[in-house]
Amino acid sequence: MQPNNKQYSKMVKKLSPPSPKLRDCFFAFLVGGFICVLGQLLLELYSTICGLDEERAKVLVTVSLIFLSALLTALKVFNKIAKFAGAGTLVPITGFANAVVSPAIEFKAEGFVLGVGANMFKIAGPVIVYGTVASVIYGIIYWITTLF
């Protein structure tokens, strides 16, 4: 006899270890905060020490964080940090870079076109599509509301 959905959910809840929510929140806050502090330090470095204007410095911070998260993903360090920090690594730019690089590395054996090219947006693709569609809808609503 197989359990129904309600019985199965009850069984899973009983057998699953409890999640240490307070600990998870603390480490997510700690690591996510560190990533943000790193971004701020890079901004100060690029604008103060390198003498770049704020707009160019912000672009370089974005590029630097993407590069660092892609590098850490390639070195298999990012996943260890993510396991420790949970949602703390989902600071948008670093988490998105990891979501693009991970499948690319996983499928590189299949070649650059059918492996890397076809699979690198498996995880990040829906985010790009949703963002694009949402911005088009928002743009149409904004355009309509500014007509009147």
C-alpha cells in the first residue's frame, strides 16, 4: 500500500532533520554582507586610488564581482562557500555569475557549441527571459501612464 500525498508529507517531515534557521540566517547575513563590503571596498579602490569617476568605478566593481565569482566557481570554491552561506551568496551579481558558469563548466566536455553554448543558460536563462519580459511590460505600462 502506497501512502497518499498527505501521509507522504507527514513521513518526510518526521524523518527530515530540522533546519537550523537562525544559524542559516546568520551565515547568510555574514557572507552576503561580506560580498557587499567587498563591492564597496572595490568601489573605493577604483574611485579613490585609481582616480576613476563614479560611473566607471561602478562598472568595474560589477565586472570584478562577476569575474571573482566565475573564478571561484571554476576553482570549485564558490559551491563550498554557498553550502556554508546558503542564500548569502545569492547577492544578485555573484549568484547569477555562478548560475551561468556552473553549467558551462559541467558541459565543456561536449564541446563549445553543443556543450558550453547550449547549456550555460540552463539555470540563468529563465531569469533573463523573466527580466526581459517584465521590463517590456513595465515599459508599456509606463508609456501608457505617461500619455495621459
